[in-house]
Amino acid sequence: MPKDSINQLSQEELIRGIKENERRVMSSLYIDVFPKVKSYIIQNNGDEDQAKDIFQEAFLVAWQKVKEGEFLPQNSTAMQGFLFQVSKNKWLDWLRSSRFKKESSLGAISIEVADAEEEFLLDERLSMLDRAFQQLGESCQELLKLFYFKKMSLDKLAQSFGWTPKTAKNNKYRCMESLRKIINP
Amino acid sequence: MSKDLHITPLEYELIEAWLDESLSSEQEKVFQDLKKEDSDWSLKVKEVKALREDLESLLVKNELEKIHEEAFAGTNPRTATFSRWIWAVAASVALILVAWWGFQGGFQDSNQKLFEAYYETDPGLITAMSGTDSYEFDRGMVDFKEGKYQEALAQWELLLKENPADDTLLYFVAMAHLEMENYPLSQELLKQVADEDSSEFKEDASWYLALIYLKKGEMEEAKLILSNLAKPEAQELLQKIQE
């Protein structure tokens, strides 16, 4: 049976878990860090919904940084600390940009605003992609999820669906093309 | 993603292999040729890269949403972290209900209501997808969590035929039957898990088994099981039954 705690994982196992989107690692990290971030944001003029949004954005950023090798956590505590720090910075950015907008002045904090705009673009892209993804058939959704999120190999995927590896490869291509066509009609 | 690019299956495969740094030497050569000959090549690479990165981010984001729902929005009777005050409130509510039931009379009715007060759907495996290597099991777990118990059973019962002693399968097949109110079958399967000392599901299986006995009015069996369970709500329920 899987355990929820990731504290026992070696650095190698932790990084592999992140790169392969392991539910155990993702869930444990979320459950450990979110309450701390929520508490910080609520103490600093935010509410629970904002805490959830900020935390999930920060999670995506931190997750990506590890995948790209920009951050190398030594252990799960370092990863938890990093995730908390990214969340905290995001919340401070948000507070600053909000104040910036009210003051309508350009200055030192324009960089944060630019970052926020970039994130807004990512949010927009993901929303658009989500709408497109929902238009795909159930099999395509399942196939893409297993391959791109669960990192299942094409051979295993073929086995699961009862296809040949070649059919699995062709179907993956067709599903990605359908997605691309929905986004770029 | 503004230009209408035509990307062939071979190009897709090459670009993805290049992004994964897994190009064979022959593929590397074709990749380099295309890079030289196709004026849109860099746009195609950029498009495939962006699409799969965004897709993965979207799927991670959706998973985070699910984790949040499971851990912070829904109820989760299995977690040891379930706040004591929630149990206290639940116990108080249960006490009020029991007092009210006293006026209504009828033991059978009271048993049924106690069952309903204490019965909560098993949340499924929080860390599913890594618990077993079986895709079918995972598919079943997704269905189970979505309340599609018949679909979950379709996946799991086949697996159970191949692994009749697997306690995880026995337990979740029993849970799906319980949700569908197939009490005798669920009871039979839960007994097998509850009798297995090494099973991590022993305590949960015993708890649900006790609830089934309670519902059926077989109070001595229910009390016997509850008296052997350490979880606080088992002791609370035992006390209420004895009162």
C-alpha cells in the first residue's frame, strides 16, 4: 500500500517522483504545504480562495523548476520550503501589483507586474487548452493523460488499450493533432 | 501557435524524441536535414514543445484540483488527521440524533439511522495510481471515486478472479458492493479482509463489517467487532449501541 508521506524518499526518488508526476509525491507535498501557505495568506490580507489559487500557481512553478533542473531539492523538507517560498513570493507580488495598479505609477515594481502578466498569459493558455481538451473524445483524453501526465510508455499504453504499439503511436499523433486543430481552427 | 503548420507523424515523432533527448543516430540525421530544408522547422519544434508542456501543466493543474477536493474540501474518514473537533461535533450531532430517535422508538429504525449517521463512503486511495502497477485497478479506482460503482466492479472483479487473495482488491470490491447496497456479498468479502491480520485494510474492513451487522440488527456481532477496534468512532458507536 502506498504511503502519503514523502519524508522517507531519497533525493533521487523525490526528483524522479516530481518528474514523473507521481500522485504520492504530489499529494503529500500539497497536503503538507498548503495549510502553511493558507495560514500565511490569511494572516496577510488574503482569504482561503486566494490561498488556493496562489498555492496552485506556485505549485506549478516549483514543479516545473525541478523538472527543468533549475532547482535541485536535497530532500522533501527542502522541496516543501521551496514551495512555501514561491507561494509567499507570489502572494507578495500580487499584493504589490495590486497596489501598483491603484497608484497607477511606473517604477521599481514594474518587473513584478510583467511577471504577473506572463502568468496571466499562461492562465489564459491553460484555460483555452482545457476547453479544447474537453472537446476531445474520452479515449483521446485518457490516452494523452496516460502518456503526458502519467508518463506511461507507448508499449504499456498499447497493452492497456489492446492496441499494437504502432496503433498507439498513430492514435497519440491523431489526438495531439485534434487538440492542435481545435486550438488553431 | 498562430501559423497553420502541417506536422506529419514522422515529424512529430522526431521532434518529441529530440525534446526527450532520445534521438537515435539515424533520427538525428533526418532531424538535422529537416532543420536545414524546412523553413518552418523551428516553428514546428516550438509548437510541439509548447503544446506538450502546456498539456502537462494543465493535467498537473487538474490533478492539484482533485487533491485539494479530496484533502481539504471533502470528508475523509480514513485520515488520522481528521480534526478532533470535527469528531466532537459529529459525536454531538450523533448524540442529539440518538436522543431524538429515542422518542421515535423502534430499534430497527434506530439501527438504520445509526448506520446512516456513521456510514461514510470510503474515499478510495488518495495515492492511487502508484499502489499497484495495474492499469485496470487504477481505472476502477477513478470510476469508484466518481461514484460509478458498476464500472469499477467491471474492472476489479476480473482482476479479483486472477488474484482472489489480494486484500486491496477484496476490500474495494466489497466497498463498491456496499455502495450498491449488496450487503450479503459485501459482508462476505469484508470478512475475508477482516480475518487477515497482515492486511492494512483489516481495521477499515472490520469497521464496515460492524456497520453491516448494525444495519441488519445483528447487535452482538456488531458489538464484538466494535469492541476490538481502536478508532474513536468505533468506541463511540459501541457506547451508543449499549445505551
